[in-house]
Amino acid sequence: MTDDTSFVTPPQHRVIRHAERATYDKASVFAILDAGYVCHIGFISDGKPMIIPMSYWRDGEFIYFHSAANGRFANACANNEICLTVTHFDGLVLGHSAVNHSFNYRSVVIHGKAEVIADHEVKLAAMKSFVNHVIPHRYERVRPINDSEAQEITLLRLRIEQVSAKTRDEFPDEEHISPDWPTWIGVIPAKTIFAVPIADPSRNKAEPLPAYIAQYRGKDQHEPGYTLISAANH
């Protein structure tokens, strides 16, 4: 990295197709990562490529994730090269023809070597960050992790350095063959929406429903850019 605002991603990890949709801006990369809950991690196990969905969280310029200690995933990733991706599906793009349909999306791809975090106190602090990343202030309201539970976890992190982000956030591409074809053209937006919380009828000990849970709406505050264009034309 040569400045504080952008990543200098090596050529082999830069976007080639539709490079105009790529960004290496830190703020854009971090916003996409921070809005998500699930990543997909590609690794090599016994000489074969594998991909597994995992929970994750970002702290500074690192992505953290964890698994069972001494499991296949942890052993395959530890101190080895991996690829981590995060994708948000933002809508269906309906164009004039079958080949002019698409998805709107935001995505990040990171390559690098996964590092094992063995320090006990660092591991506990990271798990606190993880829980509060999902639901703010939740960690302070639950039973603390004990030492034996911490020992059963392998904590890994990946430096956000060899990274690219790619976004499609627009209406369908221009139609040049039959622009007046009588079909509906536009976008059907999509987003993750959280429903009303449901208490466990036999084990819940908190009544009434805590405000921080009742008011939870998720982390993704993305507003599509094409909606501004639509509003301006009405």
C-alpha cells in the first residue's frame, strides 16, 4: 500500500472483466465487508480445492474467522494461502433480451496467507469483537466464554491487502437492437430483512424483549445509486 486511502493490489488479483466496476478504495472495500455476515473461503485440502461458507468479521485491516480446533478446515488454512470472498445480492436486473439480464451486487475478493492467533487474551478479545460485530453490545449481555471453550477454537485472520471489490449498481445496459421492444425494463431490488424476534419459549430468561434486539435492523445500510436516477426523473 502506498497511501492511506487505496490498496495497491498486484496485477494477478485485479479485476479484468468490467474493470470499470472495480474499486480498490479502502472505504468501499471495508463498507462491503462490514455489511456482511457470511463469507466463502477457498482452500486446498489433500490436494483438492474446497470452498466453505463461514462467519467472519473485520477489525482494522484484518478479516477474522474461526473454526473447531484441529479440524480439517483449520489445519488446511493455517499458515497457507487462501481466498476469501463476500458477496451481497442487491437485485434482479431485467433488460430487453435474455442476454441483457443481470444481477446487481457488491463483492470483495481477498487473497493471502491465513495466520493463526494463539494468544489466549487476543482470542477472547477477538470473540468479543465478533459477537458485537453481529449485534452491538450483545457480548456484554451473555455468559463470558470460559477457558476450555476458547481452547476448542482455532482463530485465524487474513490481512486485507491483495484485495479487489466489484459492484454493479445500475439499470440494464443500453439496448441497441430493439430499444422499443414492449417489455418491462428495470430492477427488482433485493436486500436482507430481519423479521420480528421470536423468544425460545422454554429457555429465554429476558422479559420483556430487550430494546437492542427489538430495534435490530441489520448492518447493511446500502442505498442503490440507481434509485437517485429514478427519483430525479419523476
